[in-house]
Amino acid sequence: MKSGHQQDKPEQDSELQGEGNYDATRRYDQKLRRFVQSGQVPEAAERAAPRSEEEAREMEQAEEEGRSHARK
């Protein structure tokens, strides 16, 4: 039995992989657009918000750590 989610399957014949996987990028962009248009962004942001001052500090430290590894 085939599901209606054929677009979710990775393309077997893609020539490029990793950062150059155009099919994966296209699928991600489509899903991101659908999520934004769904109106669920405010609820998701609320669920992702820190629940305490300690958690907020940990999140900020993690963000700073990530930025320190970014290319300049």
C-alpha cells in the first residue's frame, strides 16, 4: 500500500548530497512554508521559550557557543 507522502521520501537518483542536495532543500522549504502558513508559529515559539531564568541563561550560553563556531 502506497502512502500519499511520496514527497517525504529521499530522492534515490539525486546527483548531489549533503549541503548540495537540492531535493532536500526544496522539501525543507515547502514544509517550512506550510508550517508558517498554518498559523502554528506563535504556539511553537511559546513552547520553545525558556521556562526559568536558569534555562534562559543556558540557552543564551548555547547560542553564544554556536556563534563562536560560525564562519566569519
